[in-house]
Amino acid sequence: MSYKKRFDGREFDQTREIETKTKVIKRADGSAMFKIGDTIAYAAVYGPRELYPKFMQNPQKGLLRINYSMMPFSGSGERVRPGPSRRSREISMVIEKALSPVINLEDFPNAVVDVFIELPQTDAGTRCAGICAASMALADAGIEMKDMVSSVSVGRVDDKIVVDLCYDEEAYEDGPVADIHLAVIPSTGELTLLQMDGEISKQDLLKAIEMGKKACIKINEIQKKSLKENYISKDKEEKK
Amino acid sequence: MSELKIKEKGVVVPGEVLAEGMDFLPSNGTYRLKDKILAKKLGIMKTEGKVIKLIPLSGKYLPKKHDVIIGRIIDVNFSGWSVDTNSAYAAMLPIKDATSEFIRRGADLTKFFDIGDYIVTQITNVTSQNLIDLTMKDQGLRKLREGRILKINPHKVPRVIGKQGSMVSMIKNATGCQITVGQNGVIWLQGDPKGEIIAIEAIKIIEEKSHINGLTDEIQKFLEKNKVTDANEKYSEKVKVK
């Protein structure tokens, strides 16, 4: 019961400060940066392009391939070993499952869309930041999708339900902690990702999900605005 | 009552509500969710009567029958050539459509097109699995020698060409370059080195500002400012000397 105020002074249902940008990687077909607090995610999309080895091809529809990776210096100072690990492979798979319900690749049989997510700096909530960045990058690359996907972590720290946990909250030691990752399709309110670490009661979980959905809708607005910025700012120049 | 949520020619992103109510019909790049019409791609909204459609702003080139494109030879097979089309798929140029010359069985096909060569070619067929067939048997279809290759966003190609080729011929006249624009966003140009640089810059301006009004005037101003004096004559003289 000692957790009365959040470590960084936020409200319990408030996310950290969000900063976004698209077209950050010139060579990619689509790219985006998503920064939430001290967590930064970059996503680059290549494709659709032909998929090799051939046995991986699907003649019915295109494949979405996600590659999540944390940079060696991204954590608290402990070197993160580069390259695929058990953890990064799992998160890549989870992100792919979170994004594939909105993406339509039926027009691209035997092809692949590659999404590379890199995290230069991490402070909890990396997979959520990764999903947000990836869905913006996919939209920027002109991939056909029903909606964008927004994602945020919710959870409980001691007896409080909070949105967007930072690392200090995830590692809170004086009480039970639950860390839940959500991804939401804003237009329908459907969940595409629900994962949890820790323990929580049923009522609290439902309450947390509701709070997460609200936060996701706010994040979605930021994502949409950022994607449009590239084009609207040019319109203004013209008027001058 | 039905109403539009976005004004005509507004930039929209996937999942954005374009219209509410059953009076509108979704078309290219949009879909209906209950009584709303939502966008499926990043693009510009256009309405034609009650039909709402979306003109995409980004994405790879989608191969279409009868398009003239610029491709790069990436492989030589028994039966023809594989060509990179700057789309998601490679295309096939069969021997019988490659040249009107007689090719003996077992002849060395690299004599005609070698790996890395650029060709102006036309799409004859695209299947449901996106297998692309090409031909070289038409006017203006040829192998490209010398010159420069420039890649732009394939959705901006109509603006680079302009109405009935007005934009591209303006650049041609001002810089004295020969220019071929492929529908797949690959552009070939050849001319005086100075003219080439100006033409490339002009094309880049078009790509960047493609959606503004009065683009032609702006390009004209740009070309006048950077005019190459007698570039056309100089270049043609050089060719004669050769």
C-alpha cells in the first residue's frame, strides 16, 4: 500500500511523453520512429519483395516477417548480446501476430514484407513501442491495412492499476507487480495482443484493459497525425 | 444522414473514417465497416458522385498489362531473360518476344542482352500469381546504352509525364536531354552532363511537390533559372563528331 504516487509524477492513467516521426530511413520503402518516454523504437519496412528460400513462399498470400532486436548498448548498461535470442524471437513472433490481423497481403502471393525493429534505447514497453512504430512504417510503405495498430503496456504496481509502466515500476520490489502488454485495433476495439507477467485479479485485469484501450486510442491519434505531417507541411509551403 | 468526414483531396491514413452513413459507396483503397467507410491505405481521398476512392501516395509499383517500363536484366536462362521490374516480382522476357532477329538454338543469349543491361520493355501479361511477361517487339522498345538511371516513387510517374507528356517534353526542351519514363518509376536520361544534372533536379522537385497546384509553372521557372545555353546544339554536334 506504499505505492501512492508514480515515480515520475504521472497520473495513473497517463502514458509517458510520445514523440513520433516517419520517413526516418531513406533507403527503406517505409519507416518510422516511435519514442515513448525513454524507450525508442525504429522500424523499417522493405517490400513487398520476392521471398527466398522458395520453400517459405506461400502461393495464397504474402508473408509478414518481423525482426525485433535490441541494440547492445540499449539497456541499463549491461551489454545486450546482439543477434537473435530466445527472447527476441518470441517478441518478433508476438509482434507479427499482433499486426497480421489488420494487414492484407493477398495481392502479393509468394512475396514477403520485411519489418525490422531496432531499439537504440530501452526503458520497458519495448514490444509495444515496436508495434506502434511498425504499424506506422507499414502504413508509410503503402501496405494495404484495415487499420493501424496501437499498443501500450498496462499493469498493476502494488495495489494501483497503471498505464505504460517504466522500468522502475516493472522492477518494483515492495509489492506484487503485473505487466500486461496490449495491442488494439482502434476502429473496432479488438485486442490483437494480450500478454502478462506477474499476477492480477480478474476485476483488476478488466479494468486495466479498459484503461489501456483508452490510452491506445490517444496513441492512435498521434500516429495518424505524424503520418500526415509529411504531406501537410508541404501543402502549407505551397500556400506561402 | 450520411456525411463526409474528410474534405476532398485530404490526406488520409489507414483506419481513418472517410464517411458515415449508407449513402456512399466504397471503391479503390477503401472498405465498409458497419455504416462507416474507412481508408485502407495512405493516400489522397477523392469522391466521384457517391463513390469514394483513394489515390495511394506510397507503395511499390503494381505491374499492369500494356505498361511500358524500364527493367534491368538480372538473369539469362535457356528460354529467355529474367528482368527486375522495380516491383515485388521479377518478369520474364521470352526469346520469341525479345528480337525480330533469328536466334539459333543454343546461341549465346548474352549477345542480345547481358546481365545488368537496362531495357525499355512492355508488359504483355500479368497472371493472378503476378508472373509478368514482357515483349520488346514494339515501337520505342529497346536496349539502353549510356545515360543515367533515376528511380522515383512510381505513384508520381503521371505527374512527371504531365498531361500528354507536357511536363517531360518541357524538361527535354530546356535541358536537351533524351528522357524515357517507365511506368514503374525508373527514368532513363541522356544528354549533356550539365543538362542531365538539371533534368534530374527538376524531376526530383516534381516528385517532392507532386501534389501542389501550379507545378508546371514552378518547374518552368526552375528550368529558366538554370538554363543550359545551346545544350541541344552542343550535344548534337558532339554526336555528329563521333
